[in-house]
Amino acid sequence: MGKKDAEAWLAFAKDDLDAAKYLLGMEKRSLEIICYHCQQCAEKALKGLYALEGVEIPRTHDFGVLVAGIKMVCDVSDLMSELAQLQLFAVSVRYPYEMELLPGDDEKAISSTDVIFARCMKYVNLKTG
């Protein structure tokens, strides 16, 4: 693990963010899919920090666990409000009728994801020069 693996995780995360933004522009939006891609982007970006630091990447969708596990080398706990907005989209949006989303939830999810992704990218770039 290291820079190469972190960059791979962040590229993988960026694909989800790009997909969410693309879907946002469609005439018939699928809020669930957009929000799911946002959650996936944030999760993968955080896991990229694990890879950068050579820390074993936990197999979890729980942002609380992910933030706590990387806190000693990279404190991103100030992102918990953004992460909390996305946490709901880890599993429930995969199933019909599990969660009711409102117009605008997708835009809020993308906004939160932009903040999280930018922070993870900044950390990787600062750390790797």
C-alpha cells in the first residue's frame, strides 16, 4: 500500500462522483442511485487514506468506524456532518421502499461528497508532494 494504492482508491471514488453528477443532469433523475454513488465516493475516498498510510482497510460502510480507524494519522472527524448525511445511503437506497428521498437530497449529497472528496485528495497530495 502507499501512494499508488491511494491514488487508485481516489480514482475509483472519483468515478462514483462523476457518475452522480452525470445522473444529476438527466431529465428523469434517480435520487437513490445518485445518493448511493455519493456514499460510495466518500467511502472509497476515506479508504484511500488507509491505503496511503499503509493501514489495513476495514470492510465496512460505517463512516464512524472508518473515521475512527484512520484518526491517528489523518483526522477527518470535522467531516462527520457531511458523512452523516451520506451514511443513510450505504444500504437502504439499494432496496425499494426502504427510504423516501425528497427532491434536493441528491444535490445535498453531491455537495457533501465534493467536500469529502476534496479533503481526501488534498491530504493525499500534501502527503505525497
